[in-house]
Amino acid sequence: MKQVRNLKIFLGALLFSAPMFGMNPSMSIDGYTGATTVSKQKSTVGTVKAKAKRKASKAVLVTSLSKSVAKVASDSIDFDTYFTDQTLRLDYVFAGDINAQSIYLSNLYRLPGWAGRRHHLSDLPLAGTYQLTVKDVATKKVIYRYSFSSLFIEWLDTEEARHVPRAFPNTYLIPYPKEKVEVSIAVREKSGQYTEKIHHEIDPTDILIRPLGEHKVPAHEVIQQAGPSDQCIDLAFLPEGYTEAEMDTFVADVKKCCESLFSYEPFKSNKDRFNVIAVKTPSRESGVSQPKLKDWKDNAFGSHFDTFYSDRYLTSSAIPEINNALAGIPYEQIIVLGNCNRYGGGGVYNSFTLCDAHDVLTPTIVVHEFGHTFGGLADEYYYATEQVVEVYPRNVEPWEPNITTKVDFASKWKDLYDKGVVGLYEGGGYSQKGVWRPMPDCRMNTNKATEFCPVCQRGLQRIIDFYTR
């Protein structure tokens, strides 16, 4: 999921040994097989048996989840003071190579309605790889913040990034400001510190801010309407490689994915806080591109396997096109379903989830990937080979809630550890040593896991509460 410098060696070993194949701590390529031999892993908890832990975890987890909003800072920003009920879409280009990176503003759009949060506006539920900050020009007050990741940060650790500069488009949504604002984006360095990469002003009266989605709403079908957008999380599904004649199949696939997603806690208990919509964007050709097989499709978002030459990494760089397809639709989270039966997918924190729709493991893949995209959860598996460079520096605490280097364990799950609910199992974040996870297995580890571990459940619950309470 992030920063694999010896990518060619890594990928060679990957095809034979990887339980999953992700490289960015906010993303997962997730062609995992669940092959991790957890029975041989030792916990620093001692001799506490797994069954006893599970029983204890259920009791403690209920209490932990009910207090999940406690760590979210109070927010004094009044939405109506600074924003209108519209959306400002920011299109950027992230460009550069391993030596130097820049972020450039590409386009600005105005969309009808604002589907995002109207509280906790200046807070972040997770630090993220990038942080977008909006300040009121007149008062210099921070009025909105947003954290995310991107494919670009992962690409920087490929061999190609050492020799060729490239550009990756990205799109982000903020509430439409009433007055001039300053927007900045900062990236998290390996040290854990954030470095600003772009800073610019936006005048909401600018005549070159293009309106989008005001006169034509895309064809869609409401799968679940739990409540108004300001009280729920709006999840939009998009089809990739479904022709006009296959839209009924797409809708059926969306319903299957939702059935799986909402069978896992904490999504199961919070189903009434999610609105789900299927947007019917047809492709000219059926199927998803597979470059290794020299099989390219003319589909809506240019998705393909073999991203960064990794067989089962299914992604798209057409982020603006994905967002164009949703113009006029309320959305905060995006899941793209690929019309194929080849195992694979990818998830980017606060950007999009993409996975195949017809593999036997699709119901588990989509849940795992959404754990990355929505919850900012890290992969908990590791590779047997030590040929992979350290993704997580051992002297810096990862920002993801479900792995630790023990630099700042108190900020992670030490409270649950002290109560005997979970442990410290070495091996996680792709590394066999120096990174720990909470449990022997979890939905963020292997396909054999039937649930998210207590730490992941708590992390997901905190995100749900952040956006809906």
C-alpha cells in the first residue's frame, strides 16, 4: 500500500506469497488469499487464549464504541456562517518524481447541494497522508479540513518514479464558501511532519467556476434512503465495464455488495446512517481492461488491472471522470464495481474503492477495500520475504488506527490491550518485524476472517459518528 522502493523484486515475490498485495497505507491492491500462518504468530499479551479474548472483547467493545466520539475535538464553526448549501469541487494534478513533487490547481466546479458534514468542520477524524485546509481570508480562521490519500504517493515508491516524472489527477469536495477562502494541501513526510505543497485563494464569485450537475441528474436507482444527507453518509456506486444493456446486472451487484457490507459490524448496527445510490453510467464495451492479457476495453473510467505492474491491482486514474459521472448526485464515498470475475481491487482513503463484481470473493473484497477508503484502516498482513523496504518508519507512529510501531501506542489501542481485549501481534503493514496489529486475524488481514477486529470496529465507528453526529 505505500512506498515500496524495490518494486520489481517485491512484485516477483508477491505473486507467490502475498496474502494481499497492497503497497500504500491508505490503499490496498487486495489480491489476498488469506495464506498468512497466524497459528505460528506469537502475541506479547502472553498466554491469553483467543477464545477468552473474543468473549471479553464483545463486552468491552460495546462500551468503547459508545464513547467513540470522545476523541473528536469540539467544533465551533457554524456551517451557515461560512458556507452555502452547495459544493465546490477542486480538481488538482499531483505531479513530479522521487526527487520533487508539486500540486497544481486544475479546475473549479460548483455543484448543487452539499452532502458532506455540517459539524466538526475544522476537525479531522484521521490525520491521513494529505491534509486539505480551508481558511476564511478575512479572519484567517480554519473553517474546514479534510484528510485523504492518493495513487500518486504510492507511485513515488516505484522504480519508474526514479527516472520519469508523472502526473496524477485528483478531485476533492468542500462546502461552497460565502466569502474568499485560502486552500492549502500538505503532505505527510516520512518523519510524520506535514509539508505544505500548494496554497491558493478562491473567490466564490469567480465567473470561471463552472456549474456542473444543475440541469441534468444522472440516471440512478436509490438502493437505500436512510435519511437526509446532513444526518447520513451518502455512498454512491458506479459501474465500470457495464453496457447499457447490463444495468440491471449492475444494480443487482450493488445490492449484493451492500448485503455483504452491512453484515459486518459496525456497519450492521449503523445501516440506518447510510444512504446508498447506484448511478447508471454505461460503458461502450463490457468488461474491465487487463493489460497483461493485452485486453483493453473502452469503458467509462479507464479502469484496469496491473496497476504499477501488479497483477491484481485494479484502479483508475480517471478521478475527474468518476466525479463527473456523479454530478448532481449527493455523495461522500464512492465504490466502483468492475464488471469482471477476475479477483482484484483497490481502495484509496477518502477517494474511491474499486473491485471486481463477480469473483467468488467479491463480498469480502469490497468490505476490506471499503475499510481502507472509508475508515483509513491499514493492511494488517505482512510478507514472508524481507526484500520489501519498510513502508512504515519504525521511529514514527503510523496514522492508521489499527497498526502501531509502539512509538505512541497510547494513541492506538493500549486501553483495550490493558483490559485484555486485544493484544500486540508482531507483523503488519507488510512487514514481518517492527509493526504490530491488534489480533491474529481480522477483515483487514485475510479473507478467512469473518469480522473486523475490535480495534478496527472502533475505528470505523468513530468515523461513522464523526460524519453523522
